[in-house]
Amino acid sequence: MKCQPYAITFILATAFLASCHHDADLTIAPPKPPPPGFEFKCSHDTIYFHNFVLPVIISGCAKSGCHDEATKKAGLFLGNYESIISQVTPFDPQESDLYKVLFSNSERRMPPGTPLNMNQKSIIYWWIAQGAYNNRCDSIVCDSSNVTYASSIAPISQAWCTGCHGGSKPANNLLLETYDEMVACANSGRLMGALRHESGFFPMPQGGLTLSPCEINLFQIWINTGKP
């Protein structure tokens, strides 16, 4: 992968966005997202819906009070592939409502409170540009040799949890933005009960989704080793 063209594109896109008083020029493609920070045996050039796109949308859009199954703000649910693809024109990000609202400077901008960052927008763009397929990669090596909050837990939490459990109105009044908040949740027993969808616990992630066995195992190892 050649980095220089993407870097130039990023600079041009950033300059344009800074000077724009209305909507961004969607004809400028964002840089491709960086490769995952873990051993990944599938194609590094493919943006997989279940691995990369769905976590961004669940955390940023399909959260309590917005486009989750209970609220359906503006009549729109964005918690699964079928609902998300209805807002997408495959192979054409610029004509996809899902992508256009990310850059809107009006009340239509999504998410309305905290916009997605450039890397998250890039994930959406390149997934659509590649055909917006309902794909996933299960060939992820689960490295459990040195599990820490910073290297193992925080990346999963940021992808799947903090969109709902962050900000001023976290779902179920549960914040999971920091190490101390995650430790408190683990100590209460709520964390593993929720991740394993056990009876009596509110299942996480929402919408009938589950983390992979590898990811759930990393949380358990982190707890068993003293929450480093």
C-alpha cells in the first residue's frame, strides 16, 4: 500500500473541510483506514462490514436515543446490515445518504453530538466504494499472551461500547470511557454478564449482536490477571 497519495488526499480533504462553510466536497475521497492493530489473516485492503463498519455505526449512530431499535429517530433503525444498506448506494459513497450525512453542516449531520472522526468516515467510504457487502473476516488471531487495558480492552471498548456508554447521557447510566470505569463495571459483575448475554444482565453490544469468542475471552483474561 502506497502511503504518499493517501497522505496528499488527506491534506487536501482537511484543507477543504476547514474552509467550507456549508457541506464538504464529497468528491474528495478520504484516505484509506490504517490496517488493524492485530494479526489479521484476511485481506488488509478489504473493509469488512461486521469487523469494521458495524462497530462504527453501532457506537456512533445506533445508540440509545438515536437510531437504535427502541428509539428509531426519524423512523430510522441502523442496527443491522439490512437497515444500513437501505441508506447506501453500493460502489457510490457520494450518492449514499449514510455517507453524505457524516459531512453535513446542517441538523442532518450524523452523529449530531460528536461527529465521527476521519478514520471512521474513511471506513464507511471505502466499505461503500468496495460494494457495501455483508462480509466479515473470522481469521483474526486472538493474542492472549499479554492482555492489558490499553492494548487489548480499550480498542474493543472504543469500537463497541463507548458510543452508548459515553458522553453526558450514557445508556443505563453506565460509563465505560476510562480504565477506572471499566474496572468498576468488571468488579460489579456486570461486564462479563453483559458480554456473555447471561440472564439478568443487559446484553452488550445491543441489537442481538455479540463480541467474538476471542474478544470475550480477552476480557475474561484481563479480569483473571488483575486488570492490568
